Amino acid sequence: MMSVLRPLDKLPSLNTATILLVGTEDALLQQLADSMLKEDCASELKVHLAKSLPLPSSVNRPRIDLIVFVVNLHSKYSLQNTEESLRHVDASFFLGKVCFLATGAGQESHCSIHRHTVVKLAHTYQSPLLYCDLEVEGFRATMAQRLVRVLQICAGHVPGVSALNLLSLLRSSEGPSLEDL
Amino acid sequence: MDETVAEFIKRTILKIPMNELTTILKAWDFLSENQLQTVNFRQRKESVVQHLIHLCEEKRASLNDAALLDIIYTQFHQHQKVWDVFQMSKGPGEDVDLFDMKQFKNSFKKILQRALKNVTVSFRETEENAVWIRIAWGTQYTKPNQYKPTYVVYYSQTPYAFKSSSTLRRNTPLLGQALTIASKHHQIVKMDLRSRYLDSLKAIVFKQYNQTFETHNSTTPLQERSLGLDINMDSRITHENIVEKQRVQRITQETFGDYPQPQLEFAQYKLETKFKSDLNGSILAEREEPLRCLIKFSSPHLLEALKSLAPAGIADAPLSPLLTCIPNKRKNYFKIRDK
């Protein structure tokens, strides 16, 4: 039986915001998690790390507020893993609670995935695409900060702003659409 | 002292880094303590070298002394050469004779000298019943070239010898013959194994790489030890795939062991296989002849890199046996054909 992640199948815990990072390279996810947890945050943060979806079944897992798919542009395996994992995410997650994070763009000679491919993937799933070389401490810290803010919004901890609000905000500030490129 | 010998010694000493100079000169044991004490090693290198040459002249250094210095330099800088591995075998029913080092050296030298007339052969014995052989090659009409020697390290209690790769390949059969006959073997074969790291080649060939050393960590259960480094103790982080991580760790440990891997720089696979495709009617699939293709994996430390692939999430565990069999099969050159 294939298990699908749904955004509202559990009750939220008090003041808790949970992010799920999905990616093949555990070390990168771990580093990003550490950076996020260093941030000052009014909410209680929880980070779950997974290599792929579906997740092993567990009753104790908190409600997931935001999923970030980490794609390493140096690895076709990483992209393939992301594409397969996406099938196990319920459609309602894509209303602002999913985003893609592409790492490795800085070392262009090592990239085996074209930027266009991830752009298209993010566009297909109507979700934002962020770029960050996670191996660079400074970039990672900035991205961690940003993700914490997005997470708080997705968890409903920021009054007046919902995940869907944020999504439409990001979309309207986007450049020309994919077809125009 | 011959001018060519002086030049040879000078060039050898110039190669030696200043911080190794006293160590190597002491190992050479040609210049006496008293002589060495007269040298001011804090001078500029050229002055030090000049002084040393002068002392060598005083002591009338011979070509053999110079060759010995070259051997010692190479022993300290083994990684500058690429080493091939040769395996010898005795004929069927041949007795295992007691090895006589003196007889071996004489026999080896004679065989080369008879064939080439102009050849410089020098020996230096080391521990583990090994002998380093240096050969400078000449021809019937030309003097030996001291600057392009071949080195052979022969472990006399084993059928194995390690030879430095050289560009003068035409002498390899003769060298093989000399080695085989002098060591009372019947046949010599080149193994598909090659690296700059002589110690690692030894460990692989003599199957000594899989010793787990007893350390204070060995009493900690494996799980804790290997995962302790990975899992953040922060309780706010949850690893969803802990079972999978453990599986990968276990498989990696079963395949590669707990010990440090021998150091190799590459693995090369020569494929001669027919093209296999799921698509019907593909032009390549209809081809009768096998496709030829060469795949080379390079790394400063190939086996450690392969070991870390699955735990890093870059590849699935278990890895292909073609990669993991390298130390066990004692090969890093493979030819793959369809069965």
C-alpha cells in the first residue's frame, strides 16, 4: 500500500513547526538542518530528514508543514529520486507547502542536470524553486534563515499570512513564464 | 672520481629536499660521521651540494655507490614511480629450494650482463627478505643511461616482484627472464594491478589489508560507533530513514570492513560487450560485433571513495561487485566480455 503525505491529516502541536527535507545526500540535509536550528525562532522547530518518499509509517510523526526537495544538480540520481518521491505527496501540499531547493549550481562543470530541467519541474508542481550551494556555509545560513520564515508561515504562525498567500506573492513577482523563455 | 659519476651523484643530491638530506645521507652510510659534521647544512643548497661532492671525491665514490644513493632516494620517494606487479610460478613438480640471496644476485646480474654487455645492476636488501634492484640500461654499443633506471622490489620468500613502469619497455622481457631464472622459477606473469603506492600493492598482494587493529573503540557496538558520528544529538532532528541508514552501514561494513583501505589511484574496465537495449529495432541493438568501451575511475584514494559512496547517498548499496572485488581479486584492470 503506497502511503501518501497529506498536509492536514494530523492535528498541529502547540507552537510547533515541522519541516521535512527530502534528498539523497544525508550530509547536506544534516548541515541545512543544523543551520536552521541555529536561527532564533519564536516557534518550536522540528526537522525531519528523509532520503526519499514514501516515509516509513509512523504514528509519532508530527504534522508536516513544509516539504523541501533538495536536488543536487551534480547528480542525475538526485533528480530521479526527487521525481519518484513527488508521486507520494498529496496534491493539496502543493498549495504553498512544497518548495524545491537546487544545490551545486556554483560548480557548473560538475552539473549533470540542466537548470532548465529543475525550472520545469518546479513549474509543473506550481512550487517555488530556490537556489543555494548548501556546501557554502554563508549561503547555507542565509537559506536556512529564509526557510525558517517560510516554515513559520506554512505552520500558520504568522498572523495574516498563509502558505497560499505566500505562494501567490512569489508567483506574481516571477519573471516571464516558462513558455516565453 | 669519474666525471659522469660526480654528475650523477650531484643530480641525485639536488633532487633530495633539504629536510630529508641528513636522513638520506645517513642511510647511505658512505660519507663518515666526521665528514658529515664538516658540512654546514644551513647554507644555500648549491653550496651544500658542492661540499658533499667534494667529500665524495675524497672518498673516491664509485658508480655503485652512486647507484646505491639513487636506490635510497627512490625508497624515500616511492610514490614518484608507478609500480606494476609480477607473479612467478614454479614448474610442476619442482622443489622449493632454499633461497640464497648471494646466488640470486650473482645469477641475476650475470644474465643481464651476458645479454646486454652494458648494464649497471645494484642491490639493496631491506627487511622482510626483500631486495631492491636498480638496473640502468645500455646496449651492446652504448653506456647505461643512469637517469632512466628500472627498479624491481623482489620479496624473496614469495613469488612476487614489483617493478617500476618505465618507458624503455623493450627490456621488460629480458628483465622478467633474469628475475625468473635467478630466483629459480619457471614462469613470470604480469598481474592486472598497478599503483603508485607500493605499500598498498603489498597489502593487496599479500592479503594483509584486512587486519582490524584492536583499539579502544573496538568494544563499542558497531551501530553506535558508525552512526554516532552521523546522527546529530539534537532531538529536534529526526532521521526518517534510520533503518535504511543502518542497512547501508551494515552492507558497507560487510563489503569494505572496518580497516583503512589500500590506496589505489584508479580502476580501469575495458568492455567488449554487445549493446543491450530495451528498445526494439535500435540500430545499436542489431549490431553483431561487441562495442568497445573503456571506463576509468580515478581518485586520490579510490577504495575509500567507493566505500563512502553509499553512506553519502550518492549510490545505492550494495555497490557493483566489479568495483568491490578489486582488493580481493588483486586487480584494478578488468576486461569484460559477454559470457
